[in-house]
Amino acid sequence: MTWLSLEDLLTLARRQTVEMLIFGVTFALIGLLLRRFPGRAKLSETRINVVIYVLDLLFVAPLILAAIIALDPILSRAPLAFIWSAAGHGGTALAVLVIGDLIGYWRHRLQHSPALWPAHAIHHSDRELSWFSLNRMHPVDRLGTALDTVLLAALGFPAWALGLNGLARHYYGYLIHADVPWTFGKLDLILNSPAMHRWHHSRDVHGKNFATLFSLWDRLFGTYFAPGPCKGALGVDADMGKGALGQYLYPFHAWAGSLRRLAVGARTRQ
């Protein structure tokens, strides 16, 4: 069993402090750039996002990072590491972004499966989508995103490349969730845009636009849908409960209901 050293714990503390500082600066800069500070109509949704984000920083993210650190002795022996040494920094950076987004695409599709949807539905429950909606994520859902890093580490990518992938997906995620109708013109053939991702959050369009960075994955696998700016209703139809606590509890209520229905069905067939 691998125990976390004092140095590892200090690394966790430093990382959380830096991330909170970065978030504050990001909040200010993106708000000024897009002139999209939450108005009155978005305050209740933003309040939930803030609570979930702070709880994630304090409790969920440190546990995930600790698990990754604990797995490091195993992951550091990945047999494919020699490929990225030969590819150089430029080739490795490009590869980790492309492969990381491909892994994220299929992980995201799995999160929309009936079994995992109750947890992922929390992210989709924001009916006033803004760049801050990226932070509305259930802890169970966060475990899924953490698997992206574990799989990339298992493929032998060095630590700096894993960090690059995480930063790119994190901050590009803020961009595509922003409340702006932007497309990227001809670059839409390659890159995801806020207009494209808004369709993913549409209440009337389902199973489309799963990638974060590159639209080419959705085009390749038949899930691309972006006829123009999305002006329809967003969010989900289900009652997600009241406030952040209701959001945290919703998946467990949904899964319990599914188990009860399965049990009733099994008794009926007997």
C-alpha cells in the first residue's frame, strides 16, 4: 500500500490554494472579457455552482489527486513512455491533447448512458448556462473525468503533458460553456465552439456534441449537431431537488428508484 508523504500533502495544499487564486482571477477576466457577470436571472443557478465548486475544491479534488499520487508508482512504469521521449515536447503536447480529447469523448458518451446519467444530469441541470456552469459537477461524475488522466498516464505520457491536457480542457471548457453565440467559422471543422456546445445542453436535443476540444470526433462518430446558435430551452426536465444539497442527493434517489423498479419487475416475473 502506498501512503502519502508530508511532501505529497503539502503539494495537495499548494495546488488547492493556487487553483482558488486562479479561479478568482479567471472569474474576473472572463467576466470583463465577455461582459457576462451573472445577472439577477442567473443568481440562483450561479449560487449552486459556487457551492458545488467550493465543496469540490475542499473535499473532492484533494481525494482524486491523492488517488492519482498513490497510483503514481504503478503508472510511472508505463511501457509506452519511450514513444513520448522520442516524439519530443511538440509531438507529445499535440498527442496528449488529441488522445486526451478522444478519451474524453467516449467517457462523456458513457456518462450519458442510463446507468451514469443521474450523476451527469447535475452538470446539465443549469438552465441559465454560462461559463461558470462548467463547475457544476457531481463527485461521482468527477471520478469519471479523473479517469481520463489515469488512462493518459497509463499510456506513458509525462507529468507535464498530463498537466497541459488538464489545463487545456479546463479553460477551454470555460470558453465553450460561455453564454455567447460564437461559432468559429471554418475552424468549426476542427474545434468545438460555444454555439456547438450549447446544443449539447439543449433540453430538446440529446446525444450530440460530446467532445471538449475538437469537433472532429463528433463529426467522425456521427454525433455532431450545430445548425447555428442555440436559442432553445436548456437544462433537464427532471426535478433535481432544492439547492446544491438536492443536486448532490438526486443521483442516489434516481439509482434507488431504478433498483426498486428492477426488484418489482423481478418479483412480477416470478
